[in-house]
Amino acid sequence: MDILKIATAGSVDDGKSTLIGRLLYETKSITKDKIEALETASKRKGLDFTDLSLLTDGLIAEREQGITIDVAHIYFNTPTRKYIIADTPGHFEYTRNMITGASNASVSIILIDSRNGISEQTKRHYYISQLLRIENVIVAVNKMDLVDYSEDSFETIKKDFETTVGKAGFEGQKITFIPLSSLYGDNITTKSDKMAWYDGGSLLNILESIENKQVRTGADAIPARMGVQYVVRPKTEEYHDYRGYAGRISSGEFEVGDEVTALPSGQSSTIKSIQKFETDLTKAIAGDSVVITLDTDIDISRGNMLTRSNVVPEGKKALKATVCWMDSTPLSAGKTYILQHGVNTQKAKSISIDSVLDVQHLTESDERNDIKLNEIGVVNLKTAGEIFADTYTDNPSNGAFILIDPMSNTTAGLGFVM
């Protein structure tokens, strides 16, 4: 079975954690003892219903405040597919956590409170789904029970979203609207008879029908890239001349007999074997951690990249990138960071800031000279050595990088190559 990765987003109290808890409950992904523990905890809080949000809000601070602070990853499956859900925070202060949680998702579920309609956070989360090139967006209008399951309320929010937010989507992005009530399970796994006017499927039906394009092979495969993490040289009697290159294939596929090029040296050779643990493979695809051996010995070391020779990325020392800032110290022109692209690390200097996004109006300001915590902007960078990155639009797994503060060693920003 394939794995569909989902990110949930929405403002505080829109019901993300309850929605996920309801999905787990109705797909029978919760053990009996955990259900009993939830019932006991809910009664202790003075509630007359089982609070399913407690399944995902694991931190004490989250339970006390009734909000999500950190990203929680939840796993469940149906007879046809496995799912990983990243339950991301809704508050502006935790935008960086939302970006981290959604970075590997194929689907984004954006929740909207049916009583409040579209908020600034709705716009922010939708913009991030575009930035991360998430092709499937499900706009879930939640808490329909609090507006008497009104079709007018749903249609008003849908029209508002399409005219003020959805118009900024990229070509190929699909937006699906669904009314639901997480608290009572309406339209979660089965169609609700309380909203007979809704002619679409339940949330689970929609998720089951989405094509998973995260791993593309064959004619649809994006360019093959693998960062070399380790050069395997056992130097034992049995493997005296063995020389293998270990790493995780970030995109595309490699096959025995392929001509490959090592970067930055530019030297080429042919794949002799591909090994995964103790198994010999004829082909390996994105996500596989493998050891590749070549017909000839060429100059390859940790931090280098192996690519198929037919599509070799151009080395860059100057990058324009969209950067999501995650540090309390703002990014400004002239500062130096460590840029990590896959396994490759280089010193990088921020040369200039082209613009900073105004999420509320989905406009960009070119009058700013810094990017603050949780803000998103376009930055020009220069690196000490070459970075072999694709644009994020063409190849997301090879088009992203992080910026590290060399003094504190913390991850200061997340970048997407333009």
C-alpha cells in the first residue's frame, strides 16, 4: 500500500485535533484501553462528551490551553492505503512549525470555523500550501453543527475563499470544499444526512480517491539525485577493493547500467550495482537508502551528489530563494549563515532582500530590509562553494535548503530555490 502524507492547518480552535481524533476513532485505529483513558480524561475535565483532541495534543501545555503547539505525526490506515497526518499548529507564533509539518505532504486540509469564515491564518496556510507546491487542498468548513448545518453559511465561505484566496493558486492545484462537524462525525467517514444538500463525498472518501504523486517513476520520474552521505571502504580480505557510495535517493530513480555523473567533479561512470541492506537491486527510487557501486573509481566524497548524466543540475554560487524565517533574530542583508542543501554544506551570505510577504493581503512589500520570525520573503544569497540545486517548482526534494546560524547552530530559516 502507498502512503499518503497529509498536513492539517487552520486557526486556533478550528478543530484540527478533534478532526484527526474523529478520523482515528471512526477508522477503528484506537485501542479499547486508549478510548477508556480518553473518556476518563474527558470526565475529569468536566466534559459530557469524549474529547478526541486529546489523542493528538500530547503536551501538557497543549491540553491545558486547548491549542496545538508542536507538530504531532499520527498514523492510521484503511484497507487500501496508509496515512501519515501532520497535525500542525494554527497560531501565527507557530507558523514555522506549520511549514515544517507540511513540507513533505501531498495533501493539505485547511479547516475554517463555519461561524467565523476566512481569517488571516487561512490565507497564510493556503499561501504556504502553494509555496510547498501541495497539489491537493481540502477546505474543510468545520463546526457546521453550530450554524444548524446551513447550506448558505457553507456557500458563503466557499465563494469568499474562491474570490479572495483561491485565485492565487498555481496551475494543477486542486481545491475541494467539504462541510463537516468533527465533534459529531458528520461527513468524516460517511455522508451525513443532516447535510443532504451537499453532493460530494465524505472526507475519507476524498482522501481515498486522491492520486499519490509524491513518488513518480518511469516516464513521469523527476531528475535522479542522490547526496553521498558516506563512502563505504571495508578494506577487509573479502572486500579488499570494494568502494560504495551510500546515501538516500532524494528524487527520481537509478538503475544498474545507468551512466551517472558525480558533482562537483563532473566525472562520469556507470552503475555496477545497487544494494539495499543485503539485497541487490536492479533499480532504486526516491526514498530508498542504498549503496551504489560504479564500474570505475572516480573522485567522490561525502557531500557530493550523484545524478543521471542525461539531466545534470547546474552548479550555483548565487541563489534567489523564498525563505521562511524561523529565528528570533531577523534575517538582514550582509549576515552570514551555513547553507545546508541535502548533505552539502556551504557558507552563505545574504546579499539583499527583494520583498517580504504581507499575508493578510497576499501582496509583497519591497520596502523592507529584514525578515522577522515567522515571516516569508524573497532573498538573494551567495555561497562559498557550488550548490547543485534544482528549482523547487521542478524538483521539490532537491530545491529546498536550510540556513543555520553559525553562532548558535540553530536552524534559522527554510529556503526554496527560485
